[in-house]
Amino acid sequence: GESVGLHLPTLSVQEGDNSIINCAYSNSASDYFIWYKQESGKGPQFIIDIRSNMDKRQGQRVTVLLNKTVKHLSLQIAATQPGDSAVYFCAENEGDYKLSFGAGTTVTVRA
Amino acid sequence: DAGVIQSPRHEVTEMGQEVTLRCKPISGHDYLFWYRQTMMRGLELLIYFNNNVPIDDSGMPEDRFSAKMPNASFSTLKIQPSEPRDSAVYFCASSLEWAYGYTFGSGTRLTVV
């Protein structure tokens, strides 16, 4: 079946810099995407979502961009903080409330 | 709201033993999902329920795995007999009918020795 994948498995960022995490998806019929953050020993935590009728959505310090033409999703974190160190997953809706998760990108913030 | 509550947090069992994982979804959520997370395979959907009814169990790996949701506030995932390859973190998540974003529990780390 089709799957969601991430371009880079790890990302090291200087504190205060902006982070960009990328995700490629292959199911052109997917209409809903979510970014999750998972800290060590915890479950994935919802960050931000976007529907396919949008190309950008902003939250607090985070922005998600969707490019349906190339089936690409990105998460931008502004002014990265130590607390942003975690694994970030993109997920797409396969229909019937089933989410397919990518492999995850580990973000490490350097002080 | 206390969120999605899973128990136990950690479980160590011997191969061949029965293991039961428990989940209490957020009150009012109509959907409940069981996921398994491993380093090799990432997050995999095992089964999900809508209004206590199993909708899709195609992700359940073998007949050794079974899940039930006897009421809107409780679900179990059972493995019988357990095997070392079942070692993983098992997550339960719930969501409202009209909202796609799931809320995950803290997970149960299962180790089968």
C-alpha cells in the first residue's frame, strides 16, 4: 500500500534558530494531515493539522505547509527551544479515520 | 480531563503467558485506536473501534492478538500466548467523531522474555 515517509531521520538545530521538518506522502487521495511530537517515554502529542483545501496553517511557533503538487508536507518551528527536542511524525488520513504515520524525524536542539 | 489512560505503564512477562493491556478513552470520544510502536516498524495501527464496535482489525498481526471494547469507557488488548517479538510499546488513542486528530495515551511498554 501507499505510505508516508520522511526525508531526513535526524535534525540538529541551534537553539533560537528555525527548524524545518519535511515529509513526503504518496497517497494523492489523502485529505488530512497531522504533525505529532513524541517526547521520550510519552505518547505522540498533536501539534497541528491541515486539510487538503489549504496550503498553509499557522499555530503557536509552528507552521505547516502543504504542497499537493509534489505531495510534500513540512513543519516549521520558529525560535527552536530545548523543549522542542523530540521525534516528529507526520501522519496522513487514509480514510475511515485511519492515520498512517511516517517513520519520524529526531530533532535535537543544541544549546 | 485526564486524557487517555493506559495501564499498566510497563509489563514484563515470560513467553507463553497471557498479557492484557487496558485503555480508558477520553469521555465522549466515539473512536478508539490501538497502535503498536517498534523501532523497526514505527507506529502501526492494530485495530480501531467506533461506538464500541470493531471496524477494522486488519492490522492485528495474528490470532494471538484480540481486542474488546465492552463499553464506551474501556478497552482491552490481549495477547495469548505472548512471544518475544511482541515486545513493543502499545498505544491507545481516542478521537471525537467530527475531529480527526487523535489523543494518545502514554503507552504500555511490553517486554516478553
